[in-house]
Amino acid sequence: MRAVTHHHKHSWHDFTVATHSFFVNRVKPFVKKNIVMVIAFIAALVTSFIVTPDKAYIGYFDFKTLTCLFCVLAVVCALKNIRFFYILARKIVELFKTARMSVLALVYITFIGSMLIANDMALLTFLPLGFFVLSETGMKKYMAFTFIMQNIAANLGGMLTPFGNPQNLYLYSKFNIPTMEFMGIMLVPFALSIALITVCCLVFVKGEALELKEERVVLPVKRTIIYLVLFALSIVIVFRGIPYFVGLIVIPIALLLLDRDALKKVDYPLLLTFVFFFIFAGNMGRIDGVRTVFSFLMEKSTLLFSTLSCQFISNVPSAILLSQFTTNYKDLLLGVNIGGVGSLIASLASLITLREYSKNDPKGTKAYIIKFSLFNFAFLFILTGAMFLIKLI
């Protein structure tokens, strides 16, 4: 009998050790890396008890946004795998011989990149390049500043195009905004952002000379052409030129044949974050008390409330949630784009930058966060103030 009890204890001990090991090695890192998705899941789950699942749930989902996001992310992963962006960026950096111009080039690449491949993808692609350039040329003193400017550039650069930021893609699709009107709304804050970023880089970085080591990298021509065609197809779908289901058929088939790894590397937690926030936002929109409060606040000032909302619940969930309570898409669009700068959680992209920075300089993380907050809130106040001034005029 004692032996059986001892065996039972031993088995229970093994089970608890295995469970603890699984939690520490698998679950904890996953949750840490995808904290926004986990929060979105909890929010969706909690509201599902208030508004029990029914037929109306299917109307919560914007399948076009999810498809466009998947297509763009998949093709970008394929281009990244052949080092397309790395080579492109390296060529641009080689043209500039000083620290000031190289940092400006890195920030501009991130800015343009976010317009084409979305802000978080632009950062995952170009932050390592920023680190590479500054560490290889002995200019690590500019690391924090460069990362912060690349982060601001990624969040603000994507505002001009419907596919530059995930929240743009959603609002563009939800309100069926004409493309030229969309770009017209975003043009002034976009131009002001470029000016502010340029001034910061010229003021805070000195014109010290630098050199990059030679490295020979060759692009596979056939694949590059095919991926660029697929990327163009994704963009045409975003601009409503082709039905979205075409991309959902063509792109996965092409990548299954050419680069399965790209399909594995797609940021599926980001797609799931959208799914969970669609459920959360849809449910919130059906709770009478919430409808009354949010509608009242959005009526008072859509621009101010949406900008503030981003600081606490991030820009993508703010766009999905607040779009249930207003038809003023112009101010909502401005608010959730400008609101991407400010606090560390104002945009998913800022958490990516923090993760990359602390990986490269763990001891400097606290100083980085202070510097990040100073620059980001300065941008937030200037851009929000400018938009209110324009409204008054």
C-alpha cells in the first residue's frame, strides 16, 4: 500500500514539474510576446458572457480587412526571406557617408516602408538594419534616438495609405472611404510628421563620417519579380480593384510552391488580435450603457476622445471599438493615427521597438523608455494641437 502511495506521489510530482516547465518555457514567453492578443481574447471572452453568442456575431467580422492583412503580411515575409528589404536599405545607406544622413536615411526607409508594408512589419524589417549600421560603424550612442525615430516614423508614415496601418485598413473598408478622400484627410498630419522627424534627426545627430564593411548579397531575380507581382496584387485588392477572395486563393498557393516558410512566419497572433477585438467591439456596441456613454463622448470630440483612447487601449482596438459609435470617420481616422504616438501601448509597433531595443541594450532600457516618452508625447501634443487649430480655421 505504501509503495502505491509513494508511486502516486512520484507521478504527481512528475506531472507538476512537467506542467511548470511547460508554463515557464512555452506559455509565459508566448503570452509575453503576444500580450495584446491575450488581452483581446480575455476582453472578447468576458463580453461574450454579457452578450451571449448568436447569429449577429458573424456580422462583427470584417473579412476583407482580415484577408488584406493576411495577404500583405504573407508576401512581405516572402520578400524578407530573400533579404529584399535588407539589400534595398543597405544600398540607400551606402549612398550617405555621415551619421546624420545615415540615421535620416534609416528613419526615412522605415517611414516609406510603413506606407507599403505596414508599421509593425517595417519595424521588424528595418530596426535590425539600424542596429547593424550603428554597431558596425561605432555609432551606438545614437541607437536609442534612431530606434525612437524609426518607431515614430513607422507609426506616422503608415497614416497616408489605407494599408499603411492595420486600423486604416479597417476604417477604409468599414466606412467605404474613397481613396483620394482618405489620402486628402491624412495629408496634412503626414506632411507635418515628415517635417518634425526631419528636424529632430538634423538637430540631434551630428554629421560624423562613417563607413560600412563590404558585403556581397544577391537577389534571386525570378522570385523577386514573382513576389513583387504578388505584393502589387495585395495592394490592388486593398484598393478594391479585385475581389479579396482572389488574393486568398492566389497568394497562399503561390507561396506554398515557392516559400512555405513565409506562410509559417505570418504574424497570426496579429490576425487573431483583430478577430478577438471584432468580437469585443461588436459586443460593446450592443450594451446599452456603453453605447450611451461612448456616443456622448464621441459627439463631444471624436478627434480628442479617439486620440486619448489609443493611449490606454492602443490604436487598432480603439479604431474597431469607436467606429461602432460614430459616423465621423474623418476625425476618427485622424485620432487613431495621431494617437499611435504617445504612450508605450498606444501602438503595437512601439512594443516591438521596445523588445528589439532591450534585446540589444538591456541595461539602457529604462533610459530608452524615458527618452521614448519625451519624444512621443511631444509629437502627440504638436500633431493634435495642429489638427485642432486647422479645425478652428
